[in-house]
Amino acid sequence: MKKKIIGIMILMLLFFCTFQTVDAKYEEKEKENAQNTNSAPFFSWVLWPMATTKVGQEIEVFFAICDYNSDDVMGFVDWGDGCAEYTDWKATNWPDECAGFTVPHIYNEKGTFTITITPFDEEFNEGDSKYYTITVQGKIKALNKPVMYMVRNNPHLLQIFQ
């Protein structure tokens, strides 16, 4: 029984290693093809804001765009609330360097919005877009410091506000 289990584990390991090798060769071939033609840029990573925010609170989307041809790249961000913007152009140097971006935004109304980001290179090749849904709730409540100070120092006033 132990020999069977060990044999199966060895077969699985060989299959996994073979699969990884084939996959790596495929990636190398894709990179080689991309260098011979102008390929579209792609996202290396994206860091989205929290899924819920408040009206008037600033959020940020962070992302990195790479390009096999080392073209300059930019991102387009559609916030889903009628606002959209292009980032500045940034240089890339594949495979050593991708271009990092930070894009802030403030929502002015409540609702659920879909954020769309799209990479472009200097040849205006468009990469695959990424999507994220965010829910914006009511306004941030500001503390009225003089009132809070007065209530804290005069506990009997708390009864009036209850």
C-alpha cells in the first residue's frame, strides 16, 4: 500500500514539474512573440480601495502597468460616477521595471459604482481592463469639538441631548 501511495505521489510530482516546465516555455514564447510585434500593455498588480467608503472621503487606486516592448504607458480610470481621467505617461523597461501609478478620487454622492482601469502604451494599444465595485455611503460625520467639550465637562447636559 505504501509503495502505491509513493508511486502516485511521484507521478503527481512529475506531472506537476512537467506542467510547470511547459507553462514556462509557453511564457517564454509569448514574450519572444511580443518583442517581435507591438503588444498591448498589461497590469502587473492592482490594489483597490476598501469595498465601502463614505461621501467626501478620498480613496486611491494603486496599480502597475508593464509592457513587453518597454513602451511608455499610461492608465485610464473611469470612476463610474461620471468622472474619468488619464494618468501621466511613464516609462517602462521590461522585464526590470513596470510603471507604478496612484490615482485618488472623492465620491460626491451615495451609490454603488464600478471602477474601471485600462492600460495603454505609447502606440495606443489597449490592454485588458480591470473592474471593481465600490459602495459609497452617507457623508462623514464631523465632530463639533466645542459641543463635545461642553457635554464632556457638563454631564448633566447629556440628558438634554438624549
